[in-house]
Amino acid sequence: MSKRQNNCIRCDLLEGLDRQDTEALIDEQLALEVGHFVTDDLREQRLAICRTCPFFQNGLCQKCGCYCRFRASLNNKKCPLNKW
């Protein structure tokens, strides 16, 4: 069975990225979100909650598919499970 049959396309793409590439992509997307940021303290509080969640895996929320650092950084986003 091929890799594509086992994983979704997003998972296949993510497997090819290293941590540095992933962080660069998140930073690039955040740069487009002018004026929608929470404070650093609030972002860290949100991420602390994410890290304890069973849906958190390798920086991704398995519930919504977002990078947790991206979602937790924006004031117009919320946790899909209403944890923050």
C-alpha cells in the first residue's frame, strides 16, 4: 500500500518538513495577520493548554488541523474544543 493510501495529503506534506521549515512556514503565515495578535503571555498560556491536550501532536491540533502556535497567536481564533 502506498504512503498516500495510509495518510491524508496534509500528513504526507508535513512528514517532509523538518522543524525549522515548519517554524518558517508558521512565521510566514503570521506575518500576513497584521493586527490580530494576542500578547506573548496569552499565547504561551494557550500553548500550555494545547500541550496537555490529547489532540496535540508535533505542534499540530489533530482536531482542527492547525499549527497550534499559529492559532494560539491570533485573537480571532479559538480552541476547537473551547479550552481557551
